[in-house]
Amino acid sequence: MSVLYHRPVLIILKQRRMEELFSMERPCTVLIVELWALIRSGVKQILESQNEPVYRYRVLLAQDASEAIRKLTRNPVDIVLMGDNVQIGGTPLLIKEMLKVYPDLRILVMADLPLSNHVKAAQEAGALGYLHKNLTHQDLLEAIWKTYNGNVYYSSSVANRLLEDERMDYETRMKAEAKLSNRELQVLRLIASGMTTPQISVELSIGRRTAETYRKNLLQKTRTQNAPGLVRYAFTNKLL
């Protein structure tokens, strides 16, 4: 049987949910790692301006990766909110280094221009979310609430970019696959894996001359000159 909640009951339930996320015994400690001082101080002000006791924050600041590591060694931290400009070797490397030592950290990344490959790299490194730096105060707070509880969060603009890129990748792959037969796709993927023509003929139980014919057809259809060109074509068109 369905239950209809009146608005006051919904508010109470929401408050209880927030109380589950943030303990009254101690504040949620957020380490902000960002190159620009204005952004660091602005985010700090937003978090510390929360008046409700359930949403208490302790905010630490760092302007680069080395300072962030020092802060982590001296303070228990719940969430790291880092810019994508704080590590010369790349944000994913810093994420991995942090999580290797502090596996319970929740990490959010902020960027001026989130690119899909950067978002995916951060996600694979262990980040729980990716934010556009033009996000609203409420979006920032929601991102922290969700990641504190172990959930993922992406700004709407980041999520839309990922969906659009996935759609474009799909269309690109479909167009590329339409040019090739199923057997040609098999041969292309085996070439990309490093197999020679004799090895492909054995793998597919076909004659060596037949395998060589498939290879020539692939070069012609993809307008490439050699095996490295075929591999680049396969990667570019999302066929691997």
C-alpha cells in the first residue's frame, strides 16, 4: 500500500537523512586544494556560512599537491575538493597517491573546462565526482553531501557533456562499422592486438592468402597505409 507524506513529514525525513550524513559529534572536514586563492577562500566561506548544526564544516586549504599531502598527514580529512590545476603530473596521479595512503577519502574534482577524457581519467583514478567551477552554492553543498555518503556526483554540465560525447562516440563507431564486414572487424581487432597475417590466419582458421586479402581490403576501406594506420583508425573510431 502506498503512503502519501505531507510536506512537514517530508521535511523531517530530509533532516533525518542529513543527520545520517553528518555527525553532530564532529564537523565534516573538507580539504580544498586549489591554485587560485580567490576560489579557495570563496568555497571556504560558503561552507563555513552554513548555520545549521547538522551541516558543520571544518575547512582546510592548500594551494598545491605538496601542501595538500602535508595537510592530510596532520589532519583527519573526510572530503578533498581539488582543482584540476594543482598537480603537474595530472590530477589522476594525485588522486591515486592520496587514495593509496588514505583509501577512505572522498575526492571531488573541480575544473574550468571539464573534458570527457579528463573526467573519465579522474573517475578511473578513484574520484567520486567532477564539478564545473561555475556551479551554484547549492550544487556545491549537494555534491559534498552525496560524496560524503559514498555516492558519485557530477555537475549537470559535466553529465550532459559525458552523455553527448557518448552519443557522438556511438555514432562514430556505427559509421565506421558500417564500412566493414564482421570478418573485417575481426581482422582489424586482431591487427590492433599485434598479430601478424600468419597468426591471424591460424586464429581465424582461414588461409594465409585470405587473411592477406582482408588486410588489403581494410587498408583500402580505411584509406590507411599500414598496420599502425589501421590501429589509429580503430582507436579513433572507437572500434576497440
